[in-house]
Amino acid sequence: MRRAFILAALVGAGLLGGSLYSKTAAAPPTPLDIIFPEYEPQKVVYHVTAGAGWLGSEHRQRLKVLSNHVAALPKGAADLRVVLQGEGVDLLIAAQKSESLGAEIGRLKASGVRFLVCANTIVARKLDVATLHGVARADFVRAGVAETARLQAAGYVYLKI
């Protein structure tokens, strides 16, 4: 009886899974051989307040998340803002010293991702703007938390990474 129940549950799950992901969608197949529906345009604010972590790998992980997000959306459908505040600004300091981090930030910027830097953090930490990778005057916001709230009020989805 138990085996029959498990078998029925597995068959039901397979049928359900098959109906959720039909092969009629326009998106190309993934490595899992599943064709997912295409995503609609998205407006997202990523709030980064932490540094590289104990082993120093968090910056690369955050950039990978951003890269995956851009890749998952149709070209031009991503309006992504990255607000760097507190230790989150360390990403740009590390990118100034690391060619690979700097190149990844450059690729993300070329695809439309905007990196915004909290001016309060720069002042409080007495940071030299020249130590920040690829930052222009237009990339500074007065207060990271206020900018994040402003973007949320403007319809951006909030993600903390």
C-alpha cells in the first residue's frame, strides 16, 4: 500500500511538472532540458552593506548573482541598481585592485546595471574616491538607505545581497 502511494505521488508530481513547463515557450532550453517561460522586464534595487566576508569571496558571489539576473532576462529588460553602503563600498575598492572584478563590473555596467555609492559612507569612512573602481560623479547618492527607499517607492523590488 505504501509503495503504491509513493508511486502515485511520483507520477502525479511528474504530470504536474510537465504541465508547468511545456515545450511551447519561446525561451531556449536550459542545461536541464527544460524550457522556461520568458521573464517580463524587472526593476530591482540590490542593497549591499556587507564586505567580502571572512574568505573574501562574497564580492565575486554578488557579481555572479547580478550577472545571472541580467542573463535570465531578455536583452534590455533589466533595470538593476546596486546601492553600495557601509562595507558594501569595499566591492569597488577591491575591483580597483583586481582586474577580474573590475572587468565583471564593467560588463554589468555595459548591460545597464548601475552601481550607486553612498556619499555618507565615503565621508564617514574617510575614503579617497580615487580608490573606487569606475565611479563617476553621477554614481554618488547622498544616503544609501534613503536612495534604496526612494527606489522602492518608485516600484523597484528590494533585494539584500
